[in-house]
Amino acid sequence: MSDNNHGIEIAAGGSGNLIQGNYIGLNKDGTAALGNGGDGVLIQASPGNIVGGVAPGARNVISANNAAGVDIVGSASTGTIVRGNLIGTDIGGTVDLGNATDGVSINGGINTVVGGTTAEARNIISGNNNAGVFINAGNAPAPNNLVQGNRIGTDAAGTGALGNTFDGVKVGGNAQNNTIGGTVAGAGNEIAYNGTNGVLIDSGLGNSALSNSIHSNGSLGINLGLDDVTPNDLDDPDTGANNLQNYPALTSVVSGAYGTSLAGSLNSIASTTFTLQFFANSSCNGPSPFDYGEGATLLGSFNFTTNSGGDVNFSEFVPVGGFAGQSISATATDPAGNTSEFAQCVTASFTADSDGDGVLDSAPDNCPVTQNPGQQNTDGDSRGDACDNCPSLSSPDQTDTDSDGLGNPCDPDDDNDGVADGSDNCPLAANTDQANADSDAQGDACDPDDDNDTVPDITDNCPLFPNLDQADTDGDGIGDVCDGGLGYYHPLTPYRLLDTRSGPQGVPAGKLGQNSEITVDVTGGASGVPATNVSAVVINATVTEPTMGSYLTVYPTGVPRPLASNLNFSAGQTVPNLVTVKVGVDGNVKIYNNSGQVHVIFDVVGWYGGPAGGSRYNALTPARILDTRTAPQGTPAGSVDQNETVTVVVTGVGGVPANATAVVLNVTITGPTSASFLTVYPSDPAVPLPNASNLNFDTGQTVPNLVITKVGPDGNVKVYNRFGSVHVIFDVVGYYAASGDLLYPITPARVLDTRTGPQGTPTGAVGTAPAGTRVDVTVGDVPATASGVIVNTTVTQGTQGSYLTVWPSGVGRPLASNLNFAAGQTVPNLVMVKVGTGGNVQVYNNKGQVDVIFDAVGYFAP
């Protein structure tokens, strides 16, 4: 963008523009001048614009223009960011191709940021024919502009001179409260080799210059007003630029090999705390009147408070040495941000005893920067007690992993994560959760191979799932195993994987005890779930014969037990619930029982893994496709009788296509005449009635459960009832087919609990009116691309019998239910629900009030 009026002009009213990757005022190679007639970039009365950036290729080269490089005009130009550019040089940052006036001119702009605290954010502002950066109030006070982390007057490497013709940074026109540098790491600018002052503040108040490296400039390092050095005045009553803040008076500087002692005084406003910064420079700035120093190297910052007479004497030691023979200077900054000029410089003298304790550094002094004349050393290591972070135990390297001042040999918790070293699976890496994906002796935070696939984490494209082949079909750097590559669903004919009553299908036999857990191998064997490349399994879990009320949590091995539940039950109940659970690296899952004793049954109905033979999920708005009480949505009409099997059409209805491989149904039974169980399975002559159940119920109950079932070749499924007669309702919520979305399983996470509210919205029971209440819920931290979520939904403390419906936001409430419950019951059910407007789902309670809990276990996305 060259040889125009302005290179780029953003006129009044424009906002949020991004200017990146341009040569502005140069030839196409960025090596020779081809300047624009005005500014390189002109921003007029326009907020929120960005010039440059930190990403590779984002920087602009803005040089050789006949006015300013970047000109930010007017108080409406707020929040401009100028970052990562070369302004006044060639593309290499070594050749002077300066703009005709300032590099960056802020003429009334507010809250501008020039540079940043990282190397990527740094601008090179050099070779310009006026100031490097000019902040001018114009028609507004131009407050709160920030210039930090830049090189102003040097080449790109910061080693060579490429000065701006006049000042490095100039503040004028009574501009207020601007910051040049700062106190955070990386905030200081390097301001060097400029023709006149490093920093000129000719008017205005509250303009601070902190932590900068200012050296080799033609006049003063910092100049307040338009004269040269401003003499201090008694008690500092004068006014002018930065109130002509008095500078410190250094009286003595002594530097040894390990530290430097500084002494002097400050006279200024009484009873006020000032920040004094001390600097070293290879030489004083020049002969009188320019012997008031600059500051190439920051030695330290200290706060001192003047007494009622406006005086404070200081004597400080900084543990940085080697400055003997160099010129030392200082600045003072008051609480309002008014920084002084540099103090008259003092040449540091040499001492062989850095800390002044009477023991020469060469003795050697076992604490060279801490006074310890007696040289006590209790543990006999190389550090004296006075400077030893573990004086009672040998610690020659002084390792202190958590930087708490207590060396590792003396620290019972080296990483300060709240887990004592003796039981911490990563004692030197903070990991409060003790996550351990591969269940070895090392936690994930310090395990070089978290998934034990022999590929180091640092090069593993899927470090928490074994994938020795490192397959990455789409080439995005994320292995197929954790890039949705194991998100394809494989439906199975239900298979009993575990029954603690008899034990032949799993381990262990016998009830699961109180506050205990067991590990269950859910991969490999006769179930049809392969031994490898499985991300999650789908299990119909049933509890029976519990001795007291409790809850069950099913979760992957290798991670801490989450705050979540899958089944909630009372003494004597038989309760089923569908469980989708991420599989641990070892192919196992864990089951935890909170109270009493209970038998557990696992019927596996499918698994998620690779694409071969698998299907993708398609979420639907719930639709009722069967209700044997009324029968308009499906067949049969009338209850399902004892020992009867009926066939139900599930394709071609409710949005399920003919090519669906499996369907997701919320199945509800109601009005049973006897205790019984229901089994849903594919309609296939080759598939006999499996030894499995989906719903278990007592006489008179209404019980829901989510069912994922393989579809038979005729597009149907079968329903079997063991005893008595019962009505059956099918609400279809999704299906699996060749196209659709993939599962991304997660460790269970509580995303909503209306009893306490911290995990989600709303707080308080759902349903404050007899007619029912509807609320929107944001379900956890799922990406914007998610099409659906899986949440284990639990209702508790219902004030009367009711039902709950969960459906996507933005659409009308469907004729469907997910949970049915009586007053006082706690009822769980897995819910697979399409995500609606704003990433939300809606929850409807029909009667009374009830608390709702959501535990997210996964989401679906492309």
C-alpha cells in the first residue's frame, strides 16, 4: 500500500478494523521507500482498531511515509492496538526508512496500547524524523495510553543504533495519565540512540516512565519541561510537567560480585509513598548539565515514605552485582504516576564483601548476599543458615518447586497442590485431581507417556488415548483416536457383562459395599466390544436389593471419582438407567457405591470407536412414536401382556430414516399390574431374546429409561414384558446412521444442580406454578459446533407427582417426557438431547416443584 495519499485511512465512525501483514510506504519486498503522501495508517475518530498483531505474518512494515507511520486522531479513537510492527525501518529492521514525522502519533486518542509484554507484541519504532512515539492531548486529555515492550531507536535486534531524529517518546499538550513502560515483566521499553531525549514530557500530569532501558540518547534520559535538567526544590512545591517531581539524591553506591548497596535521600511532598527505581549505565549521560544519568539496566524498585518534613533517607541492598565502575542513577514516581527526571549519577565503587558482613566474597562467604558474619551452616551444605531455604536438611541446589520459600527437602508438599508428597503421584508438579490416565505410578502432570502407548506425550498427537500408529486422517495434528476418530457408534445385541448376584460374566461376585468401588473390564471378550480403540461404552446399569438409600457413580479408570451420579435408589428398590461412560486407558471403568450394599447388573448395548462398521449420531427434537394407551403414534394398541413380545416400527417415523442402524428412545412404562422387567432389542430372526433388561418396575409404578437399540433389518425393534401387563411409551430423541455427528466422551462433570446453583442456572427448584415452569440451561463447556449433549439427569425432592421434559431451546415443547416421578422420589435417567439456541436446552416440570441435577458425560459434534 504505497504511493497513495494515505496508505490506509479509517474515517470517522469506522470501528473494529484489523490491519495486518502489509507493506505500507515500501516496495513489494519491503526493502525500499515508496512512501505515501500522508500517513501510513490514519485512524480518525474510530474505536477498537488493531494495527499488526502477535501471530506470524500479522506484523506490518510502515515506513517512508511523508507524515506519521501510524496517526491516531481524536478522543473517539479509543482502544487502538498497535502491536508487532516495524515502523520506520525496512523489513529486516536494520535500515533507516523513517517516516517524515512521528513513528506513532497519538493525537487525542484514548486507551491506546503500543506494544505489549511479549517479544511478539514488540514494535520496532526507529529511524523516524521526529519522535518515535508522540502522545499529544489535542482537543482531549489523551489519557491512559500505554507504551510498553517496544524498541524505540534501535534496530530490530536491539543491538544497533537506528535512532529517531528527536525524542524517543514525547508527551505534550497537557496529556494526562499515560504510561511508558510499567512494573510487570516485559513492560519496559528499550529507548536508545535517539537524537535528543529518551523521554520528553513537556507538559501534563500523571505520566509515568517505569522499568525502561534508557541509554545512549543525545540529551537527557528523561526530561520534564522544555529546559534541560530541572533542579530539585525544597519540599517539591513547584508545578509543571509531572509537577516537576524531585528526583532522588544518591550519596553512595558500592557493588561487589554478588550484590550492590545503594544509599541516598529523597526530599519531596511530606508523608507520601514514592516508588524509587535504580538503574545502572555504562557511563554518565555526559558532562554538566547532562550528568544526570540514564538507565540501561534496572537494578531494583523500592517504596519509601517521606516524613512530615518531606524527607526520607534510604539504604538498600540489591542481590545483583558486578556494577563497580558503572554510573548509577535513580528516578522517583509519586502515587499519581508522576515520574521524575534521572538523578545525578554516581559511580559505583568496588567492594570485596558484597553484603558487608565482614566476610569477603572470596572467603568464600556462604551467604554472599545475606549478612551472616558467623557463617552458621547447620546442615553442612554450601548455603549458610541465613540464606538456606532448608537449613536443617542438606539442599545444595536450593530447589523450591512451588516457590514458597521452603526448599523441597523440608517441604511436605513440594508442589503446593494440597496433596502430601508421600501420597502425591506427581510430587513436583501440581495436580490436585491426581489424574492418571494409564493408572501407572505417575500422574498425568508428570508422566512422559500418559497413555502408555510408547509415544512420548511431547510428540503424541493424542496423549491420553493409546494410538501407537499416530493416525491423523485429516492432518490437523490431532490423532484420529481423540479427534472424533473413536466417536462412531457400534450397536450390539444386549449382552450381560456383569451381575454381582452370580458373578459369571464379570468381577467381582457379591454386593458392592458402602463407600467402595470396583473395577470392571468392559472391553474384549464375548460381548462384542473390542479390546482396543474403544472410547466409550453404552451400558444399561441396574441396581437391585440395596440395603439402604444410596447412589452409584460409573466413571473411567485413571481419573479421580467425579462429583456425579448415574443411579439414585432407596432401600429395596430395583432401578435401571442407561449409562454412557468413557473408557479408561486400560479398557476398564469403575463403579462406586456411596452407602449400604447393593447388587449391580451391567448389560452392554453398544460402544463408540473407529469408523469401520460404525455410525454417526443425529439428534432429533423428541417425538412420541408409540403410546400403547392411545396407539395413534404406533403399534400395538393396548398393553403388552405377560411373556409377550411385540414388534414396533421405529424407522420412517419421528424423523428416523430407513437407513438408521440404531435408535435412541426414551422408554416409559406405566400402569403395570405386576412387578416385571422390559427388554428392547432388534427385530431380527437371527437374534433371540437376550438375557438383559432395560426397565425394571413394581406394580403401579411409572418408570422411564433411555434405550439405545440396534434396528432390525426390517426397520423394527421388539419389546418383551416378563410378568403381568404394562403400557409402553416410546419418545424417539435420535438415531444413528452413515452420516451425522461423532461422540466426544468426557469424564462426568456436574453442570447443573438447582439445590446449590454453582454449576449452572437456574438456582432453586424448577416449577413454581401449578401449571408448570420452563427454564433455559446452558449445558457445560461444550463447543459451539456441538449438535447434542448427553446428561445424566436426576430429579429429587419433588413436591408432587410430575414429569420432566428436556428439549432444545428455540423450539416448541414436544409431547414427550424424560423422567416421571412421584412426590419425594429421587429418579435418574440418561438424556440425549439436541442443543438449541445459544447452546442451551430447556427443562419443563409439569407439576409442583422439583430440583434438577445434570451430570454431563459427553457431547456430539462433527
